[in-house]
Amino acid sequence: MLELTLPLAVAGVAAGASARWNWWRPLARGLPVLMYHKVGDYPPGSRLQKLWVSAEQFRWQCEYLARRGYATLLFSELKEIHEGRRPMPERPALITFDDGYANNAEVAFPIMKAAGVKGNIFLVYETLDRHNAWHDPASESWLRMLTWAQVRELQESGVVEFGSHTMKHRQLSKIPLEEARWELTESKARLQEKLGREVCAFAYPYGDGAYVPEVRRAALEAGYLFDFSIRQGFAQWPWRREEGPLRRLFIRGDDFRLDFHLNMTRGKARF
């Protein structure tokens, strides 16, 4: 009986692992674009714990990238590669943060700097120096957003660059198209004026509108070179704009280290 039970148990464990993790997938090809939101400890009672990556987790992940020889890119560097003015590194990666929380500067930035990796933050223009007003404080605590002083410090470090995440963080497919166009064009213009440099990258709030033709057309017509979705997977590279937005790898707070490794090698950790 034991001879039969042991193989069955092993098979059960293997089946369970296969259902939870995608270790069996072939190695992914393309550009891994990591998507973070908040780094640090989530507030008591938060319903969005998966959007919080602890400082310990983030440090390990940055060290993983450095240890394995990944060259982390800034948006301006990716633009030069896309235009053929710079070669693509052998092991590239793009780190992105959505929304622009103060913890990106206070917690994530020192870790990135120590590990020697670079990142990019998508800013919601009207929340700078304020809080994330799109949350209902009755169900999710408001959080401090980056200040303009922090944005300037990050930009001057050479470790961080910025993209747009609209003016107000609204779902672009759920508002009139003219308002969506304003969100796209106004945020780009104001950020460029404040930063003193081109803003070539955009990420859709909630991922909404990324695959709605009229919304995506408006994003590209606003003058962004790159637009990023939240669809899971490696970004296609070389990238052809007509084939859709760049995909990203959602890095969750409840991920294990194996999840991170599978994201970076298979393009997906969870089944």
C-alpha cells in the first residue's frame, strides 16, 4: 500500500504546484516590464494589500535583478533603443510604478539606489503634493502622494524618470472621449513643463481603455511614444505600436520569491 500511496502523494503535490505556479511554461521572450504600486507596510484594514510590496520583498527583488545581470532601463533609454540609437542590453528590464505614491521616494528609491537599479514612475498630475483622492476613505485610507520637491530630487538622481498616468486617475473608457483626450494631453503638457523634459510614456489608470480603439488612438495622438497596459506578460520587443500596448508583469504583495522568478523567466507566475 505504501508503494502506491507515496507516488500518488507526490503526483498530488506536483499537480497542485502546476495549478498554482507556471514553472512548466517555456521561457518567455521579449521585454520584462515590472509593475509596482506601493512599497512598504499596508495600513490596517486595507483591502488592497496585494498592491503593497514590503520593503524586504522589494529589496530582494532589486538584488535579484542586479545579481542576475539585468540592465534596468529608463524611459528615455528605451526610446533611444526603439529608435535604433542605442543597442538593447542582453538582459533588459523596465521597472515601473503606477500612481506616484510618496513611499516610492521614501522607501523604494533608497533600495533601488543601493542595489544599482533604475525605475520609472507614472504620475497623476493633480495628486502631486496631495493624496490619492480616487480612493473612498471610508473603505481605503488615503495615501500621501509624491511632492514636487521629491519628484525633482528623484529626477536629479538619474535613477528615476517619469511618465503620465493622466490628470485625475479616471477610467478613460467611462468618460466622454473629449474628457479622456484632455486627461491625456493636459497631463503630458503640464508634466513636461514642470520636469523640463519630454514625457514619452503613458500608463492607463486601472488598465482601462488600453484595448479600446478610440481611447488608445487618443493616447497616441496626444504624443506618447509608449503606452502601457496591465495585461500580464512580457512586452513584445521589438515593439510595433499597431499591435497594441506594452504588457507588464504585476508584482503582487502576496507573491513568493518563486512567483517573482517565474514572472521574470516565464512571463507569468500564477495559473
